[in-house]
Amino acid sequence: MRPVVLCSLSLALLGCPTGPNPLDYDLQALDASDDQPEPTGPFFCATGTNVDGAVVPTGFCTRRFATIGAPRVLNFAPNGDLFVSSPSQSTDGGAPPGLGQIVVLSDDNHDGIAEAHVFLGDVPTVHGIAIAGGFLYYTTSAAIFRTPYIDGQRVASGPGTMVASYPMVPGERWTHGFTRSAAGTLYSALGVYSATTCPDTPRLGQVFRADVGGALTMLSTGYRNPMYLRCHFRDEACIVAELGDDGGGSQGARERMVLLRDNTNYGFPCCTGRGRSTTANHNVFDCNSVPQEEAEFPLNDTPFGMDWERGRWPAPFRDAIFVALHGSFYTVPRWQGTRIVFAETDPATHAPRGSWNSFVLGFGQGGGPLERATDVVFSSDGRMFFADDQGGGVYWVAPANLRSRW
């Protein structure tokens, strides 16, 4: 692999920065993939104009894909349509009300700008979404629903049918995570608010396996708020973003990312991580038994959605995991810390390792079109899509030398 300057393709065409860029990296050219035909279509970045205020590494472009109220979760259908959940109920973390809909974003004319279709309406607390086994699954505050789905379908055939209900947990959150593994297994999550008593069995965040027959089987517990989870696109590895207790009940709390493991207790509300007891513990729970998290963030960085690069980007981004940080609810101005970051991954486990590095900057309250990142998902064509609930938009990012197959 040889160093390249991707912006040399065309500074004017791509809108590459002409001054110092805080996100300059030593980019490496991609070798041709052995299992994919070399794309021969136009460069993705040859369409549209860069998003004003968005800061990405030199050699990348950013485009607005769609304007949509409060997009929270993104998920691709096999044909390349992008499903978006837009709840109409506002969140405790400050997200505004959206549409109360599941929206499909298509791009049939390949201009890099979406056509929006309302797939399903009247779902005020929709959050998690996933496609599996001929159905679109989605979560509401109380239950998991599904509706028949054929690849390419853009309007639901009717209302969803409930397949499982969440256990009644005091103080539970309605923003459930939901994901599908490469083998088709479905997982969902339930989060809670602050807790000050250890143990506090009724108030435990949990991750479940969601069986198509309607049962929820608890896999791991001891979370505070595992709001987002995603599985690797190729291998049976799933990762959970766990939000720490910012309500004052857990001294020393942090945000963390953990691999999904069966029969595991992550310690909340007695522990904030391995070897870290809360003030409520009083030696009730051995925090040294808590599994070590794969990654951590400072409290109020608020890791939300994440996904892995598909092997088409230059190093150091190739095969990395990217995470949308939602930022702080408490800062003035609000949302400080919101950005998209990446880290290299362990080839065997796909867990993040090493340091986190900024990838998309320019978010912030009232600072421009980008305000607060919520989710990240990679398309099979190599582009990274991300959502901004506060700013009401869905965007994509691509390297300047990434070609389409159109």
C-alpha cells in the first residue's frame, strides 16, 4: 500500500479544505478486494456539495441524504433502502419529537439524495428496527412488533403484530435497542434510570434474545441503559453501548462498550465497571467479577449507534468501528462532546482496541446543520451514513476515490 492524497482527485469538485484540517490522517490507498468486483461507476463524491460546517478527514466528502424529523436508528434493507425510525415522543436526553413513523429512504436515480417513503405511521415510541426472515421488526415503549416485508417494499401491508412484550421494570426507558446478527438472531435491550440501592433487582437494564415465537430470553444484565446495540455484518459478534448513571446515584460512572455475552452480569447498580464500586455497594457485590469492558468513554459522551467499516476505505479507517457520540445534556451550550469517532478493532473479536479518534466534527447546538449525532451504519456500497436527531437530518460520508457500481 502506498500513501496517497485523495483530495488531489479534484480540490474544486470535492470541496476539499484548502487550509489546515484538524482531522488529517496518513491515508493509505486501498488494494483491490479479492471478493468484490472493482467498481467502475462514477465517484460518489462527484455528486452534490459538501455539508457546510461538517469537518471530516481530508480526502472525504459529506453529503446530506435526507431531511427527517428526529432520526434515531438507521438500518439497511438488502436492496440498499435505508430504514429510519423517527419517534414522535421526545426523550429524556433532550431529543425533540419526530414523526412517529418508520421511513424508508431510497435513491433510485442514484443522485446521492434520498426519496422518502412512509413505511409505517402512528408509532410514537418507535426506536429499534431490524429486518429478518421476511419481516421488519420494530420496538415501541412496551413491546416488539413485526410486519411482513419483501425486499424493496416501501409501504407496510398493514399494522404491526406484537410478538413479545418487555418485562415491567420500575423506571424503564422506552428507547429500546434492537439488532439482528449475521446468522439471523434477534436481540433487544431494556434500560433504566438511576438507582441508589445495591442490589436493586427490579431496576436492572437487560439485553434479551428475541425469539420469533414471542419469547424474550435474558442474556445479560446489570446494565444501566444499553440503548444501542449492533451485530457485525459478517461474523457472530455483537456489541452494546452502555450509558453510565448521570443521575448522581453511581459515583465514578462511565460510559462503556461491551461485547454481548450470555449469562453475564455487568454489575449495575452496585458497580460502574470491573473493580469500581458505587457508593451504594457496601461490599454486597464483588465488582472484580464484572467483565472488563471492551472500551469506555467519559460520562456524558453518550455513545449511541455504531457500525463497522466494510473493508473499502483506506487505512487507518479500514475495518474500524465507528460510534456516534450524542454528547452531554448538561453543558451550556448543550450537546458538547457530540461527534463521530472511530477506533481500530481486534480482527478476531471485532471489539474496539486502542484510542478513539475523531472522524466527523462540526456538531453543536445552533452551530449549523449538524447538531447531535445518533446512529452510524455502513452501506454495502462503502458509504457511511449517520443520523442527527436534533438537527433533523441523515447524511453520508465517502472517501474521494470510492466509486459506485451503478
